[in-house]
Amino acid sequence: MPWTSKAAIGTGTILLVVVVVLYVVPIFARVGATAACTAAVQYVRAAFNVPATAKFQNCYDQAARAPDGTWTVTVVVDGENMFGAPQRTRYLVPGLRFLGHDAKGKDLWRWEQAIVELGG
């Protein structure tokens, strides 16, 4: 059966939908998770006495978006305790809500719940 223009358009449309679902949607989800991770790290830095030498682990894969639109992120910080020994501390940052952008394009976030120190 020869291809007609309707069949070609239908096939092209299906292909486009598949590409969007498989490739574009996960990219946008990761961008949101990365932004939530960045906001969570800033909040942990501000709320706790985290030394400048502390290293924050990538946490975008530890970010989950709830149905109400808030994000919960687990932040892992590697540093040293007061005796110089290596120390890893985990923080749970629930209730991060993205509000939009300011006039300069900077992300605006609101923290709706207190963060929890989970220990090492």
C-alpha cells in the first residue's frame, strides 16, 4: 500500500509525540529537580553553620516533586568535624515551593517546612 500524505502526517505526528515524551519531558523534570536542589543547598547553607570548605553532593536525583507542586530534597554535605575527621551529614529539605522569577531572572523559592538533619 503506497504512503499517502495523510498516513505520512499521522506517522510523523506519532514519531514527534514519542520523541517529546521520551526525551524532552525528562529534561524538563531534571531542570526542575536541579533548581530545587540548588535552592535546598542554599537553605542548608543559611540555616546551619556549614563551613565554606564543605562539599555538597549533587542532589538533583534526590529531589522529588509532590502532587501539590512542592519539592522534597535530600542534601548530602561532606566536611570535617571540629577534630578534623571526615564527616558526612544528610539533610531532608521538604516543602520547597517555586514561586517564579524576580526581575533579573533569578529563581524565587519559599520554604514551607523546617529542614531535618538526618545525620550521616
